[in-house]
Amino acid sequence: MAEALHRVTDAERDHSGWDLFLLWAGAGIALPEIWAGGLIVQLGLTAGLLAAVLGHLVGNTVLAAAGWIGARTGAPAIVTT
């Protein structure tokens, strides 16, 4: 198991920023997202959109920080967090 968790060198990195964006955007457009939209519909359009945007900013800030640490060190993000 330990040999599977190794530092990723620059030569081994084959995904572009666009590839990673599409990966995480696809993960964000999922059943839980639709379910959450159904829960906040009672807030109304403006308040519901504001709640969704603020929730995404908070959640994605944590994910971006973990991804930045992983990209900077070359270690898998799960190892560095």
C-alpha cells in the first residue's frame, strides 16, 4: 500500500487545469446538488441563489486549498490533508 502513495513528478502529471475543472464541475452537478436545490426552493429565487453561491464558495474554498497543497507538494491530496 505504501508504494501506491508516492510523490507525483511533473513528468507524470498529464491533466490540464481544464481537465480538472471539468472533473470537479461534473462532480458538482450531481443528485445531491439537485436535492439541495429542492430544499432551498422555499427561500425564493434570490435568497436561494445566494444560499447556493455562498455554500459553494465555502465548500470549494476548502477543496481548492487541499488541491493547491497537493499540486504544490506533488503528493496526493488525501495524504496531505
